Amino acid sequence: MKAQPGVVYLVGAGPGDPGLITARGLELLRTCDVVLYDRLVSHQLLAEARSDAELVFVGKKPGEAHSRQVVSDALLVARARENKSVVRLKGGDPFVFGRGAEEALLLRDGSIPFEVVPGVSSAIAAPAYAGIPVTHRGLSSSFVVLTAREEGAVEPDAAALTLGAETVVLLMGVSALESTTRRLIEAGRSPDEPAATIEWATTGRQRVVVADLSSIAERAAAEGLSPPATTVIGSVVALRSQLSWFEDRPLLGRSVAVTRPAAQAKALVGALAALGADVVELPLIAIAEPSSHEDLDRAIKSLAGYDLVLFSSANVVERFFSRMDALGVDARAFGAARVGAVGDRTAHALAHRGIRADLVPATFTGESLAAAIGDGSGSVLLPRVEGAPGEPRAAIAARGWSIDEVAVYANVPGEPPADAVERVRAGDVDIITFTSASTVRNFSTLVGRPESLERMPAVVCIGPATAAAAGAEGLEVAAVAEPHDTDGLVAAVVAIVTGAAEGGTM
């Protein structure tokens, strides 16, 4: 059931990995009018919201006063009374140290209907992603979850309660870890118990430090671990040496910026995240309507008159067919025209529309296109992004073809999140992927030139044209994707990282 007007949904977003949100939570996020979200909510989840949804950050940063809670409470009530559907998207589970119960009581007092959608709590997810089960037959039949008071360590009485559980999980207590562990020892827990602190659990930034209870705080501080972090104490920690799984991924610990528009970046973001990367979404372009549909509409209405229609990307396919739908035209309009698709993903996008590509050039370069199309004297329709480079057109024309090039969309500067921009400027990104000349040029404008950054990430480009644009902007290109598509980009990123691991300099 979709989000209903006038209802507030307290939704658990999970501990960080966007894939851990529940199906119900995702359904509500995709259909609600308003999203109020916390600091630890993934940008990938926010991208799932409706394009016209109101997104409001109401989270609290470490060390910050809880004034944002007052703002959040007021917005929950106000937007619901405006008869809007509201998702309060909270890290972890709303009712596990998440102030969800307080918000629910506020809504009940205001006679505002609400629904609670549980989420995966970091109390169990963080240990699991570190290869530590909170229970195990023969080692631990119970666990207790504690959080430090905002002023410091856990209360003495709470520390004493841990003696009844084999496993202890500490949430939101990294800044008070030394005093908290001391209280646990004073309450009777052994200083020699195994312990682990997990930073940014379930994400590509995950780091784990293991020590005994008496020294875990010192070790975590020495490694520079900071919030969000979860600490696990008990004999189950020893199983990590056998059960660790998440950290085996080749890109774990590496941050990779993706510059595509959010709507087109899902495949690349998902592939990188699956390999363990900390993906930084940095949309440097956005998709807009072309300055005019006149030429495109004319071409669509005379499709059967072309000998070949060549689609350069899946995005072009989607925009082209969307315009066909708007004109009331379907695939029958192609008549006897052959259809080409550059790359397998473009071919799949056509197949989804019921059209099997007659030829599939591997890359959108003049050489590749000329080899695939060959000599001819017929007419070719080339739907493309507005203002695209002319090299492919020239290569086709050189083989004798007559070409009509029409714009199906335009690239405009994107609006990358401020925190993503700051991470790049501060040198907190290892690799940046560029997928068009526009993303390269907008990098200089929206983020900065290499000399203005603390550290320039290694540059990976999707193809030669993008690499040439990067060189013109003064960027040193570390790798060009081969093939020139999403799979090639991912392979190039992995090659850079594994090469660095084998003695490279990244």
C-alpha cells in the first residue's frame, strides 16, 4: 500500500547499506510527499524518492545539540496537517535508540495517524558485517544492547546488567568508549574479553579494530575510528577470524565518485558498491529537455524513411521512446529501417521496447562505428544529446551515408550534494569516474581545479572523447574504460585498486 495523505511513517533505513531497507520502507519512500531524513541515511536511498518529493535534512551531527529534533518534530506535525504523506527516515530501527517512540507519542498527542516500519538495527547488522554473530550455540545465548548517555559513559547500573549476557553491543558510544569499558570492567566483566569496534558498518567505509576489553578504546583511538561506530564485547568476537566476509571485497576501503545524474547512475553505483566501494554520488550533470523538439518530432514521424537508426546509449533510447509515446507513435513506425545500438546495455534497452538491434558496435567512436556500419549511400538517423561532439557523425559521413542528427535531451550542470563536494575537495575520495565531456567540464566549475583540492582523485574516463576533455581541463587520466561502458568503468577502477595493492602509487 502506498503512502497515504496525512499519515506519518516512522521508517527504519537500516545501518547504512541502502540494500538493507525493508520492502515496505522502500515502497513508502518511493510514494510519499515529504522525507525527513537523518545524517546516516544513504544518498542512494534518497534518490529513490519521487522527483517532486520534499527532502529535508533533520539529522544531528556528532557533538551537535539536539535543536534539530525540535525542527523535526515541528515539521512532522505541520506537513501531516497539510494532508501530506510524510516519511521520517531514520538510521537503523526507529525504536532502537532512535527517538522513534518520542516522535510516535508526539504524533499520538496531536491526533496524527502514524505507522512504524521497523529497520535493521546496527546492533545486529554491524557485528554481522564484521563476521561476528551476537549469539552462537556454546558461546553466547544472550546479548544486551547499551548506549552511552549523551554526557558520557553508560550508567553504573546499566553496566552491572551486562553481567547477565554473554555478548554486549555498545551503540553511539565511541567518544565515551574508554570510560564505558572501564565501567564494564568495574561492574565485573573480564578485562581480557575479546572486543571489536566497527566504524561505518555495512558501507564501503567499514573498518574494524579488535582488541581485549581493557584496550579496545585505546586501539580504536589509535586507528582514528570515529562515529558512527559500534562496539561488540564477548567471546563471539573470536569468530571474526573465521567468519569475516564483507572485507574480502576488492574495493572495500576505497571511495569512488560517480558523476552521472542520479537517475542514470544506478547500474554503476550498484556495481561499485557490490565490490565494496564507498560510492560518493557526485552528479555533475542533470538531464533536461532539448532546446527544441521540432527536429526530433519530424524524425520520429518519418522513421520508416531511414535506412538505419543508431542509438548511442540506453539513456538516448529511453528519451527517444518517451517522445514517441508522447506523439502516440509505437515501434511499428520504424518500418523496414535497421536499428543499431552502441554497446550491450543500449541493445538491452531496445530489447525492452521490443526491438532487436541489427548491429551492435562495441563503442561510440568513429572507428568502431565506421567498421560496424561500413560503406553505404542511404540515410542514418543519429539521436543524441544536444551539442554532442561531431566525430562520430563525421566518421559515418565519410563512409558515404547521409546523416540526420537530432537532440533527444540536453545536459545541464547538476546539483551535487554539498557533503559530496566537500569530500572531494578535502581529498577524501580515491577515484573519480567521468562519463562524458560535460561531467569533466562541470567538475572544474562545481568542485574545483586540481590545484585547489587537497588531493586530486585518480581519474577514470568512459572513453577517449571524455579522456580528451579531461586532458583539456588539466586532469591526468589514470585509465580509460575498455570497453567504453559501465562494465569497462568498473573493471578499470578495480584494476587501479588492485594495481595499487600490488605496488602501485594510488
